Amino acid sequence: PSGSAAACAAVALAVGAGVARRSSRAAAGRERPAQRRVAVSMQARGGELSLDGLKKEIEDLVKSQNCGPILIRLSWHDAGVFSNGALKGGCPNAAMRFTDGGEGAFGANAGLPTLALKLLDPITQKYCPDFISNADLWALAANVAIKVMGGPDIPTRFGRTDAKSSAESVESQVGRLPDGDKGVDHLREIFVPKGFDDKAIVALSGAHTVGQCHVDFSGFDGPWTANKFTFDNTYFKNMLTKQYTAETTAKGCPQNREADGTIMLISDLALLEDPGFKVHVERYAAEQDAFFADFKEAWVKLQENGCSGLRTTL
């Protein structure tokens, strides 16, 4: 009897092991199609994909095309629609990909769905959406661009979900994105509902240290600094030391220009009109490290507003 019991036990173990193997194969089989699609997609796009490889491709793009400023603007306008005041909602979801309406058609976003996304397209085609969402890519591209241009090293967290159509846009840019021809009260009306205090408003304004206004897109015209591809504290130094003359652009927009061709918008010089803002302008002009630290904190908050469950890895 003991031999029979042992034999039965052996058979049972063998049968159980066979069932377990079949169950394991079946479970693996259920997982394989999705994994296979990603693997095939990666293979078709040039082999194994990695975050380091993606960052390197963005760095190369920024250096070869001098497109850092527009990548910063892309991320800023994607995330900057968030509000938790009278207006609610909004988040970085890459809704500008759709130009039939919504954020892709906002006047404030002119040039972004065409120029910025065209520049990013080879990278987008290779990495999105299997490896990284479009919204995460836009955030990462801005942060890589800031570092390439000499700015702070800004961490990027991942997990933003892409909009599936323009219907997932916010209702309007009004009350959500700032206007360059307005002053102190307007800046607070826009930024306080996003969770920003005076220090953060000034720090975020410091992104104007790179790039320029294009009259065909914004109506304003000119760069804020002479070295528009260098991320430093020159914007604040210029504001305190240069003399600007009021003018009207070819599109009828009021702004201020210095003799060397650099500009300041009304919303820029407003930072000198209010003591709550000016103290930070003076500090950032004197201490670039302080500007970088405060910008980094405010910028990460801007990029993550309206998001939940973000993670440090892809």
C-alpha cells in the first residue's frame, strides 16, 4: 500500500506540474501579444529603446536646430492651462496634437502644433506612444533643452496620459494662459489659481531669458536677451539695468524695446512695479543659483499640475 501511495503521489505531482506548466504557458501566451507588439514596434523603429537614448536624441535635436526655447514653450503651454480657481481642470495631455479645435487652435499656441511638433516628429514617431506618452515627451524635451542651454538639471516624472481628441482640451486660453500686454493684477489672476505665489511667478517669468517673440505668432516681436539660447539670469539683469522705450509692433501689440533690439513685454516690466515681485527680480539678478533653484521648484510644479500617480521611471 505504501508503494501504491507513493506511486499515486508521484503521478499527482507529475500531473500537477504539467497543469502548472500549461497554465504558465497560457498566461504567458495571454501576455505575449502586447509584449510582442511593443517589441516589434521597437524593432521597426531602430532597435531597443531607452530613456538615455531618448535624452541623447533630444539633446542632439536642441543643439542642431537651436530649438530649445520652443520646446520649453510647448511644455509650458501644455501644462499651463491647469487652474483650480474659478476655472477648473486642465492638465498636460498633449491636446495640441489635434488642430481641429481646442488647445491646438488657441491663438496663444500659434506655431506650437506646426513648428514644435514638426521638429519633434522623428523622435515622436520612434518613441510614442509605446515607450513614452506625447505629454511626457514634451515635458522631458523641455527639461533636456533647459539643461542643454545651461540651465538647471530638472527631474522629469512620467505617467501623463495623452488626450485622444481635441475634445479633451480646456474650454479656452482666457483666464488660463497669461497675456503679454497685461500687468500685475493679471499675472496673479492667472498664476495664483495654479498654486503659485509671487516668488514662483517671477521665477517662471525668468524662462524669457531664452527665445524670442515672433510677430506672426504672438503679435510681439524680438528677443528678451542678446544670447537667446543661453539659460541664465540675464533676463533679470536686463530688466534692472536697461532703458526701454514703448513701441507698437506691426501687429498692433504694445511692447518695450531697448536700443540693442532686446525687448520687454508689459507683463515683464510689471515685475518691477510691485514690491512683492521686485524683491525677487533683484535677488535673481544678483544670484543666478537662487533663480535656478526657485525656477526648478516652480517649473516641476507647473509640469505636474493636474496629474496624479506620476513615477520616476518609464
